[in-house]
Amino acid sequence: MTAQGDAGQPAAVAGAMGLEELLALPATVNVVTAARALGIGRDKAYGLLRGGAFPVRTLQLGDTVRVPTAGLWKVLGVEAPSVPEGRP
């Protein structure tokens, strides 16, 4: 059984990220942080990685796996914040 919100909608996944936190992420994140952004658990994320089905391109750097934040934004349908004109 799933928890229901006020309008009968499923409640947010515990620990899932809000938009503000998602937009504040650095250029790459670890798998656990990416899983939180996607609203899935750590074990599910690593299972998807092992099966080659993780929904975002990953970067294998030796024993470390990093997930590009831009890829997370794209999968989640979030547009990167625009930089005001005249700012680098």
C-alpha cells in the first residue's frame, strides 16, 4: 500500500529531492544522490547500473561512478537555469 497525499495522489518518496535542491547540484553527483533525484532507492539504482539500464549516462572513473547533473535534469524534464545576460 502506498501513502496518499491530500488529493489522493501518492505522497513524495521519502528523501526525494525538490526542484530547488535539484537545481543546486554540482556538475556531477554520486549514484546515491542521483537515485534521490530520480526518486528511487540506492539498491534499485545500483541494480539498474549493473544491468546497464540506469536512465542517465554515467561516467566510470576508476572505481567511482559519477552521474552528470545535466543528464538528470534532462531525464526529469527540468530545464537548466538560465544565466542572466552579461554574466559568465
